[in-house]
Amino acid sequence: MAASRGELLGLTADELAALMVDWGEKPYHGRQLYGALYRRRQLDPESMTELSRSLRRKLESCVISLPRLQKRQRAADGTEKYLLELADGEKIECVLIPERKRNTLCISTQAGCPLDCRFCLTAMLGFGRNLNPAEILGQILYVLADRNLAIYSEGDGSRPALTNLVLMGMGEPLLNLDNVLKTLIILADPGGMAFSPRRITLSTVGLVPQLRKLAQAPVVPNLAVSLSATTDEVRDRLMPINRRYPIDTILRACADYPLKRNQRVTFEYVLMDGVNDSDDDARRLVKLLARLRSKVNLLPLNPGNANGLRPSPPERVNRFREILTGRSLPAYVRKPRGMDIYAACGQLHLAAGHHSRTTRTSRLDAIS
Ligand code: SAH
């Protein structure tokens, strides 16, 4: 039996149906199993009482494994950071961000990150490996169970619900595209979590060929692009990947990204004192984005990295935003969340000072 002792998490409904056929069962048991795993989130075959006893017995030879909790920290603002350990000892982080009307979970797609953005702490970790769909979904299932959260689509309002998912944790999702696409299919499946793609946002540095593939995928999430500069000269320095995919190639791919009604591409812009925060930068940004349906999230640099970069002062941030909004480009200043526990953007790095890896195992050259 090909898939026995296999991991059940991370299989799509179709794959589960095929597995049932392999086992000599009817394909619809695959759907049932899918509902048990993702709709009811029963992670122990014994509890799947709507399945026949003999099928449950067969399932016992499979594994359904969640990542293990290593550490959970709660910030003063209610943000909660989870440090999770995977089967092979790799460690990842995800962050639950409660707001007045929503609960957003920020998940990782890689252990560490091979990109080398100068302002981001995850870069200091180097690269471990890609996460598989079970490990990406495992973060969500872990936090749902830990916080006893519903999913918004189940919403009877009796308990708080997870309303938004952002692929903005550790790693570059588009370097792990196949696993990410499969995860999106599972998340959006109406027979399971029924998480609308409109409530899922994928953030990328802008890998052009992969971005074009994502645009054609069966489940297309909201797109956020980490831009953080208005000239290639500055972006080359801040984000070395820009040498491979310069700004205009990214913006052209964004122009072809399919948008539904009222949907926009988000551009994330980390504001750094004297580096990318001038009035000229603001005006150039407006020009660059002129032909795109877009909005800008401004993030004053979160501290923690040693490259001598400083956040733009608040007056600068406001002035920058006003130039954008004054020219009809929607722009928002993002309040950092969970800063006291290193949970804010660009701070995910396995708790300050405790790096699992001291040398970078992969560099830009290794990225195809
Ligand atoms: N690799 C993807 C997914 C990670 S998202 C990407 O870069 O988009 C992480 C976000 O945090 C990115 O928008 C990045 O620009 C931002 N970020 C990184 N370091 C930061 C810092 N020190 N302060 C504020 N934002 C930061």
C-alpha cells in the first residue's frame, strides 16, 4: 500500500480520494476524511466516528502530525508568537495578531530564508529548507486548536474566529511555490476550511517567473509585494534579489496579476531614515505605481538588525504618506505588532540571540 504510514495532512481532497481507492475503499471516504481533517479538525483517527471502524483502523498506520510547541510568547498588545519545531528539528515561527474585528495569522513558508534583505532579521538565520503543505497547514491547525478559534466561514459568532491569513512569516513563499499552491488549494476547498482566497495574502519580494505562475494558479490569493525602494540602485543594495528582478520587471508582472472587483495589489515599503524616505522617493513611488490598482503599506523599520539602518522619524513617515495620498495613491502606516517579543515584520528569527544556524547555508547565487 503505497501511502501507508504516510502523512495525511497536506493531501488534497482528490489525493485522499485516490488513496481510498488504493486501499480498496470507495472514493467518497476521501471526502469524509477530508472533512474530518479540515472541517472538524479531528487529528486522531479514533475520533473520526463518522468513518467506519475498519477504515479508522487502516488510518492508524498513517500519521497526522502537527509541529511541536517550543515556546509561546504574548506581547503587551496581545500579539502572540509561536515558536514551533518540525519533525527534523527545524524551527519556524508564526504570529497571531488580534485586532478589533479580525484575527490574522501570519505563517511561515520556509525555515529561515535564503534572500538577504539588509533590513530583515530572518535573513540572519540563513536558509534551512522549504516547508511542505503539512507543515504550512500545521501552523494554522496548531494555533486554531491552541486558541480554540473557529474559522470565519463557520462563524456562528459563539467564539472568536480566524479571519485572515498572511503568508508573511519566515521565508519567501514564491521560492516554495508548488507547496504553497497546494496549501492554497486545501485552504480554499469548500469541503474543508473554506478559507476564501480574498482573505489570504501572499507577500513576496517579487520573483517574476513565479509571480506569473501564481497569477495562473487555481487559487489566487491577494498579492503583497515588498518594494521598499523607488530606484534599482537603492533596491539592489537593500534587497540583492533586485539584481535578478529589477523594479520595472516586477511591476509589469503585477500589472498582469488578476484582480477582482475592489481588489488592489499591496506594496509594502519599509521606511528607513535617509535611505528611501525622501520626498523624491514618495513622488517616484506614485509614478511607478500610477498604472496599477495598488495601495501602499508604510512600515517604519522595526529595530533589531545590525546594519546601521534606522527607522524614519514619525514626521517623515507622515510627510511621505501625505505625498502619496495627496496624489490619490492610498497609503497606510502600519503599526508594528508584538515588537516587545520580536514578533513584528522582519523580526522573526527564533527569539533574539538564539539562532539555530550561525552560517548562511544558501546565498542568492543558489536561487534559480
Ligand atoms: N519574503 C516575503 C515574505 C516575508 S514578509 C517578503 O519579503 O515579502 C516580511 C515583510 O516584513 C516584508 O514586507 C518585509 O519588507 C518586511 N520587513 C522586513 N524587515 C523589516 C523590518 N526590519 N522592519 C519592518 N518591516 C520589515
